[in-house]
Amino acid sequence: MGKGTISFRLDSEKLGELDALADATDRDRTYLLNEAVAAYLEAQRWQLEQIKAGIAEADAGKLVGHTKVRAMAARWRRRK
């Protein structure tokens, strides 16, 4: 896979934290930023898949009624 270059601004506090983490883990900024972007993209991809699945279930009529949801919530409150 090819690589591209991007540029963005990062506040100095975050940049200092990034550099400290890079030093502590013996990695460079690029490695850490690539790992962070990969984790962010995976989390966003998972969330979008879950939303689409939920919409598909709703469109198929697979819904939980209000009364059942209230009963479930009441059970959760009792467990505390």
C-alpha cells in the first residue's frame, strides 16, 4: 500500500505528550500517529456498522416495545 503525506496542527501540549510517549516506547511520531489513526478509523467503522445493522433490524420490524424496555430498565435499577 502506498503512503501519502498530510499535515495538520496539533496544540503544543498534545505534541509534548506525543513526544513523551514516543520516547517512552522507543517509537517515532509517525508510528504513533499511524496507530492512533488506525484505531480511530476502526472504532468509527465498527460504530457505523452497528448503526446500519440497527437500522436494518428496525426496518425489518425487529423492535422492542416500550413496555418491555421499561421493564428491562426497572430490573437494571434494582441490581444497583
